[in-house]
Amino acid sequence: MPLQTADILIVGGGVVGSSTAYFLTAHPGFHGRVVVVEKDPTYGEAATARSAGGVRQQFSTPENIRMSQFGASFIKNVAEHLSLAGEKAQLPFVEQGYLFLATPSGLPVLEQNHATQTALGADIVMLDPPALRRQFPWLHTDDLAGGAFGRRNEGWTDPYSLLQAFRRKAIAQGAVYIQDEAVALQREGDRIASVTLAKAGTIAVGAMVNSAGINAARVAGWAGFDLPVRPRKRFVYVFDCRDSAEIQKGPLLIDPNGVYFRPEGASFIGGVSPPEDQDPDCTDLEVEYGLFEDTVWPTLAQRVPAFEAIKLVRAWAGHYDYNTLDQNLIIGRGPGLANFYMANGLSGHGLQQSPAIGRALGEMILDGAFKSIDLTRFGYERVARNQPLAELNVV
């Protein structure tokens, strides 16, 4: 039977869209029709499936810290939330922490962030160079002033499994997923009246959610406003190292220059964000190996002497829905719109914050306001005023 109406239509069925569908359909006071439009149900090229899966509380913005705290708790207790009848939901959570390193010039910011994090209950400890050497004897520390290490609720999980668990549970609760693509919106006054899909045609909507990832700005443009979200490409490099038994037990480490690595099975993965002037809008998935040769490998070899002898095994590319204003989430209603909601511009931390974002959107749409975590500062108003809400710990 062709679709004709949806009480809530979600454009984009990745981890944020699927989390939103789950929380909407789980709301005890809501019994409407939730439709999720996803053009690629295999998620083969989706940002979620190509994520490094990190979970951390080491942000500088209190709202980001609180969202990721909820995300860590949700993932660790996923069986309570996303299990199906006769099928227990399970997710790996490798709780080996994050380690942010700082040189003398960067130490004050690290200490300031640490104060914010611990004030909100995050179990992060500051380590001076001798303490770093004791805990991580494989680490070169001569140029460092200190590091911040997350002892609990930090590590990494399986992004694809989290996405699929959200999707399966949302469907079990009544959400309808369709393989299609939004191509237009019809606006009437302050409302979106309908959404046109490439195959299913026009669907009348009570409300809609823009969780279209790297395509979010296009959807916002159809609604009549500009969204500073652009597709940016990031690379994940997989490498092996022979003498790495102790390093395998280590955290996800972020060097002062932004290069990161972490264990991945018997191997390691790593990468770095390119300089801003070398980070164009990009939708292809071609891998650039020069960034590994010129920046990632030299940094790894300097920071971890054992990594002077590593072998690059493979690499892949994925995308950030990159908020060019401040690399932070934009969530809430669209400007001048009563029934257009969005969660866009996550700039790489959407996976870990997806449980909190889905919950927040569910609260705003069905209860009229944020209840669990006040995300008002992440609304579109700051974009309209051109007032960034800077996040200092962008990886």
C-alpha cells in the first residue's frame, strides 16, 4: 500500500535518525506513525558504518560531556534498551579510555577542560610526564607537559551494531523504514506540509526530522534556510606492529597535533583531521595515502618508538557532517518553522551522542521542550546570530 501520511517523517536513517525513531516510538504517550526514509539500507557508504566508534567524555562543552555520559551508559546497558523478544541486544564496549596529550602551551586548556569534565562527574585524571611514563611505558613523553586520561566510560564500540540495534528496536515498536530519497519539501506558512520522495511520491506530514547527515544543508535549503553543514572526508588507516602487546592494552590516544590511534583487534587504527585550508567539501570515498605518509606515520613513530616499524594494512574513508561555524551539534526547530526539527553538524561525535540526541528530539517533538539535558544553546539561533559555541576538543 503506498504511503500517504506520516505523523513524523525522519529524513535519514543512520544512527541519529534511528535513535530518534526508537525514542519516538518508545514514548508512552505517542501512538502515531513514524516513517524513516533511508536511501541505502545497507549503510555501505554511511558515516555511521565508517566511524571509528569512539566514546568519550573529554569535551570542553558541558552539554557535549553530558550527552556522551548518557551515550556511554546507554551502550553499556544496551540490553535494557534495545533487546527484542527472544533476542538480547549486545554491543562491545572496549573501555580502555581516551588519552589527550598536551605540550606546555596546550596544558592550560587541557586543565581547564579537565575541571569542566570532573565537575560533571566524569572520571578523568590528569597525569604529569612521570605518571604518563609509569602507566604507559611505551610512550615518548620528553616534549609533553601532561595528559588527561579517562578511567571509566571511555573507549570504543561497534558503530554498525549500534545502528542496527536502534533500527531493529524502532521497527519492533512500530516505525516504518522505506528505501527512498527525499527530493523536495512543501512549506505552507510556518509548517512543512509534505515531503516528496523520489519513488513513493508526496507524503503529508505532521512533523519532520532532518537527520540527513552530509545532505542536511540541502534539506534545510528546501525548507528555506541556510545550514552551515558540509560534507568533509576523513580517513582511517589500519596498521600492524610486531612488538605491541602492551600498546594493545592502551587507550585511544590523541597527540597534541591531532593525530590519533587506538587498538583494533590485533592491529591499530589511526588518522588525523587535515588543516582547514586543505579540507574541502567532498562526497567521494577515495583514500589519500599522502596524509598517512606525511603526517600520521611520522607522529606515531615520534610518540610511540615501537611504531617506527609498522605496516599499513588498509584504509578507508568516511564523512563528517561538518558544522563550519563551530563543529557542534545544531538541534531543535528550524527558524520560523513549527514542525521542522533537526539534528545536524555533529562533526564526528554523532555516534556516541546519538542516544542523547534521539532522546532530546523525542522530548522536543512530543513534550514540547528538552527535559533530560537542556540543549537550548545548540539551537539554530546561534547560527542566525553567527555566534559560535566553540568545542575545543574536536578530533
